[in-house]
Amino acid sequence: MVEIIIRQFNDLMIMNIFQVIDSYQYEMESRYQEKSMLTNLFTEHKFIGWLGLFIVFFSIFAIFVFQFLEWESNDNNKS
């Protein structure tokens, strides 16, 4: 009988601890507001953000294309 009461008490304490943690986490999440310059770039300044993204993408693409062309010209010169 005493073991059952102790087990129920322990279960109740564990549930209370989880409820406290859950409510604290909910409060922290509701107060959180992201202040990221990168996020603002795509939400507030959409044109500049997307333009920058495309410039980075096409620059990397151009580097790969010209490197591939250089490798091909080196292979053709060796043959």
C-alpha cells in the first residue's frame, strides 16, 4: 500500500516537473523574435535579397563552367 502511494507521488511529481518545463518553454517561444539580417533581406528587401542570391548562384555556376572549359582545353592540348 505504501509502495503504491510512493509510486503515485513520484509520478505526480514527474508530471508536475514536465508541466513546469513545458510552460516555461512555451513562454520562451512566444517571446522569441528573430532579428536576423539575412532573414530581413528576404522578407523586407525582397528584390535585393533575391538578386544577391542569384548573383551568388550564377557566380559559382560560372566558376564551374570556366574551370571545366579550362580542363577540357588542357586535355585537348595534351592529345
